[in-house]
Amino acid sequence: MYTDIIKIKKGQTGCMYDIYIHDDDGIRYVLGKSGDRPLIAFGINPSTATGEKSDHTISRIKSYMVKYGFDGFKMLNIYPVRAKDPDDLPEAIDSDIHSVNLEAIKQAIDGGSGILCAWGELVLKRNYLTDCMNDIAEIIIKSKLPTYCLGLTKTGHPYHASVRRKTPDELLRFDVESYLKNAIGQ
């Protein structure tokens, strides 16, 4: 199912990013730049960035990639449906889209050098997002990659990549299992 749905634009002329996995303009699974030591970043949902153009979140992820010594990045999301405002996400989960997202995440994490958790309190916008987060957390934990954040909100969620104004000198370690127990309550 995964390879039947997803179009991959890799290294096409005019593309800003050489990794762009999506199935239409409304869904993006992975966006990134190849490298030997890529940063795997998780947001809540994609906004407007495509293979040809960036957006604020992707620009921030690229700056973190450089600042923290990575040579590439892959932007992933808890839910892959595009929305400029998470309030515009669907009220109910599409299980097929979620399943494809999980497969894309498994493939994208392979070969990563570290995971930046950066979804903020937006994970609470829709009830299904915490369920998606739990499924993704299993993949993150199994990957054994080091997990980081840019800091935590007052309620214990990792700062969203585009919101954090002053970045720490080093990425902060982030314990996904503790997060699930404490902030998500799973």
C-alpha cells in the first residue's frame, strides 16, 4: 500500500529538497534533505512546505540541523494531513492515512542520527493525535536513536519547532517513555 500511494520526488530539477514523500497536495509524509547524519524531526502536522518551497517550521528545522551539527534532515509529523492551523485538522482520524504515515516514519527513521521531538501542546488539539503519538512513540523507542527537544512547555510537551525563540546551546535529551506517562498519561 505504501509504495502504491506515495510519489517520491528525488533530486528533480527545481526541487529545494531531495526527499519529498506525499500522496497529494493535502498529505505530506516526509520532507527533507539527504545527509550522512540526518536529524529526524517530528512536528504535529505539515503546513505549506513542499519539495519546491519552504515554510517557517522547515526553515527552523534547517537552522537546527546546522546549529546542532547534522548534515541533513527529515521532517515527519504526528499526523500527515496539511493544515496551516491545527484547528483545521479533521475531527476524526483517517486510519489508512495514519497507517501509511507509520510506514513512512519507519523507513525515514532508518539511518537517522537523532530525533528532535517538536510538536508542542498541539498534540492535544484532536483526541486522535495522542493515539497517533503513542503509535509513533513505539517506533521512536524501537529505533534506539537519541531523542531530543528544545525545551518543555509548562505542561511537559516538547516545544514546537517554530515557536521556540531562543534555542539552547545543545539539544536537550527527551525521554519519550516518561513523556507518555507524565504528559500524555498513557
